[in-house]
Amino acid sequence: MEDSRPVYKIPEIVKKQKVFPGIKDLPPHVRANFRNIFIRHVIRDIFDSERPWVNPDTPRLQLIYDKVYPTYPARLRHSDAIFHPVRFCL
């Protein structure tokens, strides 16, 4: 079955320059208070995990997103804006 939820996709290359996704690229309903709502749940999940030194993977972030934003369904991917604020970028 294909996942029909929207994706918060952002461009990877803009005017020949790599763009790093961030909170500014999220939709307004998610961007508002993102740090205090979503990130707080991610930190709690990491703290409660058996391996707190490992960042959550995409499926785990999807579960957290679904819990935090049940009225705004979306499918998360590793290249999305919502994924990068909680990841270390090289």
C-alpha cells in the first residue's frame, strides 16, 4: 500500500548552492513552537531509550511526529526539513 501522506520536501540545490534544511523550511503549523513541542518529545525519547547515544532513525521520528501532530499527517524522510533539526549535519 502506498503512503499518501504529504511530504515536507525541500530543495537540495538552489541556484547551484547546497541548501541545508532547517526549521525555516517547515510548514507554518509545524514551525510554530517546533523546538518546544517536537524537539522536546525527541529529547525525551532519546533519554528514555536503551541507547541514548544514538539518534532516532526515520521510523522512530515518524512515530514521534504522528504522536505530536496527529491532525497534520505527513510522511517523514531523511532529506526533509523536519529530520535535519534533530540530526547532526556534516
